[in-house]
Amino acid sequence: MDHEQHNAKVDEQIIDNIGNLVAEERALRDRSTGQQGLGPDEQARLRELEIQLDQCWDVLRRRRAKAEVGEDPGTVKERPADEVENYRS
């Protein structure tokens, strides 16, 4: 597998992970609209999912940006949650 194929596979894995996180987030949000809503553990998990999704999208965007300008997307590392989350404030 060449470097370009490896990077495409990594991007695919990130996208698959995003899909799994979104599915879990949707399931929790669906339950949250029920009569009982979400318990504290489920609320914490929902927040955790939101953060993980933000981190995944951040990594994917930065990987794609590096590839677009001819740089190695393999050098992109996940940033800490507080760093990614602070961009929204």
C-alpha cells in the first residue's frame, strides 16, 4: 500500500468512526425526547459524543487541507478536546 492509499484508508476510518458516533448520538437524542429524558450518565455520554465528533471532524478537515496543499496528512494529530471546543465560543 502506497502513502496515498494509506492516507485514504485513514480518512475512511475517521469517516466510519464519525458515522458510528453519529448513530449513537442520534439514538441518545431520540431517547431524550421520551417522557423520562436522559439520565445523568446518558447526558454525560451525549456530551462526550459531541466532543469526540468535533475532534474527528477537526482531524478530517485538517488532514484534507494538508493533502490539498501537497503536505503529508499523516502529520495531523488529534487536538485536545478543550482546544477544539474553544473554537466554537
